[in-house]
Amino acid sequence: MTTLPPALADWFATKGWTLHPHQLDMLARAADPATLLIAPTGGGKTLAGFLPTLAELGPNPAPGLHTLYVSPLKALTADIRRNLGRPIEGAALKIRVEDRTGDTTHTQRRRQRADPPHILLTTPESLALLLSYEDAPRIFAGLQRIIIDEIHALAESRRGDQLVLQIARLQSLNPQLRRIGLSATVENPPALARFLAPETT
């Protein structure tokens, strides 16, 4: 099973936090091509989605974009950046986390293209723009994982259709790309699983 960097495990311990079963399960399934996690709001599912990435990047990550996080709400990307920054900074991990939405300045966008962070938090619209650049193959060359948050809010919408095409493009650039979908409790989990990985269902 994929394990957390010792510094991160120690940081959790100092906070008196223990990982929930579904969070441990995400670490155990880190190598799976597609994983759908359904959990109630407040159940720590977003952290669960990022744990495999934090474990793989470790204390001294190689440069380049490793994980792409896609949210239907740009405000959520800012919240995730702050929340994810706490354990990363607390454990002194050298992992760069940045968001890229309509609010991102031109200077930041240009820097992100030239030197992508390890983890990029974005929206379907901003991802579409990033994929349209001629240097997209370079930007996404080392991408290992895409995390789709609130996947239930995207699955049956035009934005969801757009996202499916974007994921297909990313998969063509990185055949080993792994997908994680995060969702609140829904009535039809199999439908979400088909949206996340239609070629495997």
C-alpha cells in the first residue's frame, strides 16, 4: 500500500488525527486507473482524494505538474488551496499548490505555463483554455492524476460533457493517467462511475 511521507504522518499524529477507513482505502488504491469515492459532506473525502498524491510526491518532489484538481466552483479551488496548504506546510513538504481560475492574474497564468506547480486546482473552463495552448503537451507531460470534485454536479451537464473531452485529451497525452472522482451521496453511483471512466464500465 502507498504510505504517507513520515513527516506528514507525524504532522497528523501531532494534531491527534487518524485517517478514516475511506482515506486509508484511497491510499491502498493509489495505483488504480479510476476510483470513485462517495462520502457525506464533511467526511474528509477531499483530503482522501489528495492523499495518494501527497504520498507519491513526498518531501522532495520532482518538478512538473503531477496532479490536476477540477472543481465546478472557483471559490472551492481557493478553499482547497488553503486547506491543503496546512498539512503541506506543517510537514515542511516542498509541494507547490496553486489555483488557476478566471480570477488568476495574467502574470500568474504565464508563470504557471512556464513552470507548472505540482498540484494545480482549476475549473473546467480554465482547463479548456490551458489545453488549447500549443505547449499543452509540455505542460501536462508528467501528469499522473486528475481529481474531479463534486463530480455529481458536473456529470449531467454541458460542463460535464466538456470535461469528458478534456479528460480524453489528457489521457491521450498520458495513457497511464489515473482518475479520482469525489461525490456527495447520490442515488445512482454506477452512472457516476461511467462518467468517470466510460471505457472501463
